[in-house]
Amino acid sequence: LRGLLTRTNVPRDVVDYIVYGTVIQEVKTSNVAREAALGAGFSNKTPAHTVTMACISSNQAMTTGVGMIAAGQCDVVVAGGVELMSDVPIRHSRKMRKTMLTLNRAKTLGQKLSLISKIRPDYFAPELPAVAEFSTSETMGHSADRLAAAFGVSRLEQDEYALRSHTLAKKAQDEGLLQDVVPFKVPGKDTVTKDNGIRPSSMEQMGKLKPAFVKPYGTVTAANSSFLTDGASAVLIMSEEKALAMGYKPKAYLRDFVFVSQDPKDQLLLGPTYATPKVLEKAGLTLGDIDVFEFHEAFAGQILANLKAMDSDWFAQNYMGRKSKVGAPPLDKFNTWGGSLSLGHPFGATGCRLVITAAHRLKKEGGQYGLVAACAAGGQVMVLCCSLIPW
């Protein structure tokens, strides 16, 4: 948030509302949007709230801001997302929590000692947060493995795509294209000045890794999966009239978006395939009109399975109720500055990164229309269209 203020020079008191997305919430800062805003020096008169929608939490934050502006409630909104994967809240076991709460209500020393005497060693086993579906108890990695198998995506294809992501991210970083990274001083450590998960390897080295989820025959590994990392993001959203009145030149225009939900077991990660044709129809565009594609790379197998599904008439007719396929985005327009496989995936922050990367690519490459897509836990997805010119 401080980085946003520094980059844009927007006066703090001009911001009407702040909305942030996060996934793994810390109880002490359950409304992290408000706490972060106060910490960054925004006016205590500026309302703020936090939303959660798994990996598309900051996408939801942005579209919530767009809706508030469209409804005439606000002129200027700051939206973003944050995740602290290196310090996730770890709970006591349910037995231990129940005992501690009961102990807190005990009135006499005898009652307290009686409760303490009932504590057993297994009470101390912690409950770690898991990247798993509550409805199916299946980890997203297992879903990615099954999806890759269903669409015939080989281990070789996944490793090649992952290597592509890291190679392109390294190239973009070396060329100074990833310009929105704000340096951050980590307490007790050095200042982080750039994304530090970009590690171009070799097919030989990647091929040595064992399956991470479905063992021993799975194809999803640590190398072709997005890695979990800390991260925060912020974007400044205004009505066009307000931006021009304040002397700002819009970086991009957010035009249309759709949220879609699918079966969280068999089609958990296929949301982009379903949502892309819907947002294109809303925007009056075709796939060929899009100059820049930015898709969240949860897994290489997930990306490649979606590309195959989007390019399949059979899938469109049998699963989507459409007469024909929407088509697969050409790779020369697709995630050309790397993606979540190489940059990391701080759950709540990724959506804003995707949108800002799309905007910068449009400007750098002379494009006009961009399309952003991200799948999320629960079988949900958000797809958004943006452009460099007013619609």
C-alpha cells in the first residue's frame, strides 16, 4: 500500500474505500484491509473490508471496487490482496481447543486440575492448514494430476511448459519489465528487491523429480507446480472522469468480467475454459481480438489441460453446451513474462499481479485488448477483459 502511494502520488484522503483479498486469515487481523490501511497511513475515516475467494480473492477485491464505482458509491478505490505463507496460523487440535475453552470457564482450582488431568499427549498434535478442498478432502495437486491424465498431458509437456515459464520470467526480469515490484525489508534479513523464485533449470534436472501427489505414477511434481510464497499487491481504481480530473492517464480500462463455478471434484481447475467464451461474448470480442493473455499457472498440467479443452469441439459440445470451441490462446501471446509457476503464488495477491502484468504487456507490445483468467479452490474462476482504450 505504501508502494502504491509512492508510485501514484495519490493523496491518501482522496481514496474513498479500500478492499483486500486474503485466503489464510490471521485471527488477530481478520480484516487485514483495515489494519494494513491504517499501518500504511491512510485516513482512519476511509472504510476498508476484506474478501476471500481462494486464489481469486484479489480478483474479487478488484471487481468489488469496480462495482462500488459503477454504483456511484465511490470514485477512488484501492484494491489488492495479501498472503503470508511463511507464517500461516497453526491451530491446536480440536480436543485441546475444547479443553482450553472449558478450562477458561472453570471457577475453582479443583475444576481446573480435573480438566488438566484429562489432557493426553495426542491433544498436542497441531492442525496444519492444508491446500485441500473441504468438500472433497482432495488436494489441488491430486486434482491437477487427474486433470492432466484425463486430457493426456504428459510429464514431458508439463516440464517443458514449466521451464518456459521460468525462462520467460528470467528474461522479463533481466530486461526490467517486472517494474511494479516494491522493495521490502524483511525483519532480520536483507531487503527483497525482486521475485526470488525464478529458477530456470533443465529438462534433465526437472525429470529427476518424483511425483509430488499421485505416487508413484503421477506427473505433477514440485518443478511443474506453482510454489507458495509471501506476497502483497495493490491497484488504484478510479472512474475515468475522476482519473482525468486528477490528471491521471489510465494504465488500463477494466471492462467486463465473469465469475463461474464448476464441479469441485472433476472440474476443479477447468474454470478458464468455461468462463473465457462468456466474457468474450459480454465484451463483444473473439479470441482473435485478444492481444495479451495472462492466466494463473496453478500447475503446468492445469494450463495445458485448459488449452486442450478450449481447443476441443467435442468438449464444447458435450460439457459446455456450445456448438463449437472457443479456441486455444496462441502461446506467443500467452504469459510471455512468466507466470505463477516461476513468480510464485501468494494466494490472495495473485489476481492483481495478473491484471497489472496484462496492462503493462499491452502498453509494451502495442496491444489493445487483454484477457486475465484465474482458477480457484471450490471449482471457481474469474475471467476479466481489459483494454488500453475506453470502450
